[in-house]
Amino acid sequence: MPRFEPFPGIRYDVARADPAAVTAPPYDVISPSDREQLVAADPRNVVRIDLPVPDDSGADPYAQAAALWAAWQTDGTLVTDAGPSFTVYRMELVDDDGHARHTTGVVGALALSPPGDDGILPHEFTTPKAKTDRLDLLRTTTANLSAVWGLSPAPGLTDLLHCDEAPSIHFTDDTGVTHSVWTITDPDRLTAISTAVTAHPVVIADGHHRYETSLAYLGERRVAADDGGPGVGAAEAVMCFMVELVDDELAVGPIHRLLSGLPDGFDLPGALAPFFELSPIDLTGAGTVARLQAEGGLALITPDGDWLARPRPEAMASARDLDSSRLDVALAALPSPTVVYQHGVDNIRGCIARGEAQAGVLLRPATVAQIVDIAHGGERMPPKTTFFYPKPRTGIVFRDLH
């Protein structure tokens, strides 16, 4: 089973920097305008390191990120824990359907091994994506700046993370998510948490690309060590936000699809009819995904109206019991559509209204039980099947890889 251990965290000095102003959403959901706003709010915002961009100077943005990373540690913006610690991180929100949600996890160092080996279980395929950006950042900063998300079936892990004292960080972001953070340094608690997680396989829930990039970086460090360079050091592990694999601690949403590139005048409902029983439906208002779950179908969203799409069992005999798998079967019969992944019903409707896509398909979420069964069976879901939310902020804690 994979080792999960505490490490000396590098953190913003909260006496000098407001965590709400210097942390940021994950790098891959930040638009250029979002980045500008984050930097304008506080020039010490983590996006200047985690999402480097070229400037007018022509300097290497990754070298600039590394220089800033070093400078902030020198001037006291960032401080290092005196010893190994685990970071307990809790997120709370009220979702679009009015339900209170929470996720409590612990940030530690997860030993790296190829997916499928040593208890590391990926749960879905990844889409082709350039990894050079994250690899270049790893090479220059020699640090984990953001955590991958792991799921652990360790029973009682959430109870081990309970903290009675006031959190060291507590704020609500502009999306309504409340973030609370505690640092655990007690040796007995560190051992208990490490032992609990290490006794079970780990499902990689989010951050598959960063996990694979960390493996590539570890390979580079091993080659360098064999050539007489420094050892691999802390690069043998990756920073991981570990959450107990139970329904109470996870909010799993679907990732919907946007379709474009179809011939002008293409009859999309007609093309999907052999695979789905289609009927008009009004999906305006809140609770769309919950309604699809109750109705037992997906939804086709077009400029001309919405359709409930109930899968035809005879057409889906080869598909796994997932909406993403069912839709893949149907899309294979279409004339090479371009598929873009997008979460949020409003985002789908907005793209269609702006003419950025010809249609959208709303999916129902996979369940925690399905995630567990597929991962333990050595199989994977189609790409972009699950959307775990809320997302941990980048900048809560960092990990040095020297």
C-alpha cells in the first residue's frame, strides 16, 4: 500500500498575508482576467508562482516563478514548519439545490508509484494534455505547489481529523465556500493518520495529470542521481489532499458535454434517437441534475429546446452503467463531433446561447460506490466523468522537494 506521511509544510505567514487574498482556485480553472484580478487584489497571490505567464521583459516565466518562490521564503512571506505536520482542511458550502455540503481531508505526502501499482488506483482515463507546463514548474521551483486529490477507504479517517481548537485559517471565498485549516504536529496523531491511510489503497480522484507529471519528474531525478547528481530526495512522493471515501465527505457532480462541428442543419435529436428515448422537457430553474436523476435520463440542450434522453437498454448493452459511457456509445455514431467538457448547467446554457457550441448534453453524476467498484476492478471511467467539488484552494500549504 502507498505510504502517506507528514512533511514540513511551507505556508503563508497569516500575520502578514490574508489567506483569502493570497490563495487561489486551481490553476486550470483560472482565466487570464481571473489571474489579473487575483494579482491586483494582492501581489503576493499564489497565481504568480503557480500560473506563471510571460511578461514584457521576455524573461522565462518559470524562472521568474522560481525566483519569486525563493524571494518570498527569504523575506518571510512564506514560512516553513519547524517539523513534519499534517494539514487538516475542511470546505463547506450550500449547493445549488440548497443542500449543505462539506469535505474534510488531510494534506500529506503520498508515495509515488505507477497507477495500478502499490495500491494507487486511478478511476478515470485522462484526456491528451500537455504536461510540459507543470513539469517545467516542478523543475524550476522544486516544490509541490498544489495537491492531487486522493480518496481513502480507511474507516474512521474523518474522525481522526477532528480538531477542537480554532482553525489557523478560516474564510469564505467569493463563491460561498468556507475554508478552515488546522495543523497537526502531535506525534501520536501523525502516526495514527499515517497508519490509517497507508493500510489501504488510494483512489486518485482529481489531479491525474499532476500525478503523472510528478512521476515523470521523479524519473528525471533518478536518472540525474544515477549520473552522480543529487538524490531524488522528497520527489519520491507528491503532496496529496486525502479524503475518506464516504458519501458524507464527498460531493460528486457530473461534467457535462458541449457539442460542435456537426454539419449545418444536422438533426441531432434524430441521430440520438436510436440510443435514447427523447421527449421534450422544461429544465429551467434550480435542481436540474436532481431532476434528471429522478427522471432517469440525460438531457439534450439545443437552441430550440431541451430534451429528456432516457437510455434505450438494447442500445446500451455494451456501455458501463455511467452516463459518460452511454453518451460515448451514441457519439461514436455521429459525424465526428467536437466535444468540450464543461461543468455547471448555467455554463452549458451560456455557451449555447453565445453560439460557442451547437448543443450540450447534461449528465447525471457517478456515485461514490461506482467510483470504488471501477477503481478496485482495475478499470477506468471515460475521461471527465466526475467533478469533485468544492475544489481546494492553492496556497494553503506547499511542499519542498529537495
